[in-house]
Amino acid sequence: MIPCRINLISPIKRQRLQTTVRFQFIKNILEIVLIVTCVIGIAMLGGEWVLGSYFNDLNITISSLQNRYAETNKTIRTINEKLKRIDFIQNLYQPVSPLLPDIAAAMPDGANLTALNLDLKNKNLSLIGFAANRDDLLILQSRLEKIAWIQTVDIPVDQLTKKDNINFSFSAAIK
């Protein structure tokens, strides 16, 4: 059987009725959208309240920790600065103790050192001492020139003119 619809309403009223139904449908959809938007807004406000409370608690905790450990933090910063300076100094350090045995081995029996100045920055070695005679001074010069890390040894001429009991003072260039 085919359903039969009897429509006894005039076409103008039918058009108005359809318009009213469509308007009610759109109105209901907009109400649902508005309700959903309100629920989401309320949820966001609640989330903002919870997050704000958590943020305030976190700030209070941080400030109390900073006040409690301020002295410790200051000590740690001071120690870190000292460690940076120590590291810088250690990077500049060049050991001299391996160089001293070479100089001691180059000393002849008739010569004694009274002062030794090793300047690695300017690459200069200054020797001050006493030699019993000129031969000991020349032996010292030749032995120092044979050391691998010494470039040249310059003995002043006035010290070479003396024959015995020579107080010498000369410098050597380092490689």
C-alpha cells in the first residue's frame, strides 16, 4: 500500500510552515553549538584556574628554594669561577722540570750556576754563574748548543777575554 498524504493546507500556509520548520531546525542547531561552546569555555576556565593555582604554587616553591639555597648557589658559582680560572692556567702551563736535567748534564766540572731564568713565553734562557777558566766556559757553550731545544747560545766577548775565574752571564734562545 502506498501511503497517502492528505494535505488540506493552502500552499501559502504550507510554505510558511516549511519555513518555520527550517527556522526551528537552524535555531536548534545554533542552540546546540552555543551550549557546546559554553561547556568548552567552562572547561577552559576551570583548566586556567587549575593551571594558575599550580603556577602560583610553583613560584612559591622556587622562591623558597632560592632563598633556602642562596648561599649554596653563591658558593657553587664561586667554585665554578675558580675552576674556570684553574683550567685556563693549566692550559697555559708548560712543565720545565724535563728541561732542567739537560742543563745540569751540560755543566762541566769547572763551572757552577748561581742563577737560571727560563722564560718560555719569550723563548729565552738566562744563565749566571762562575767558571774556573775559559775552557770550561767554552765547553758549557758547546754542550748547551748540542741540546735539542736550545737554538743559539750567545756569550759576551768581554767574558771570553778573561782567562781564569770568570763570572759569566749569558742568554740562549729556545726553539
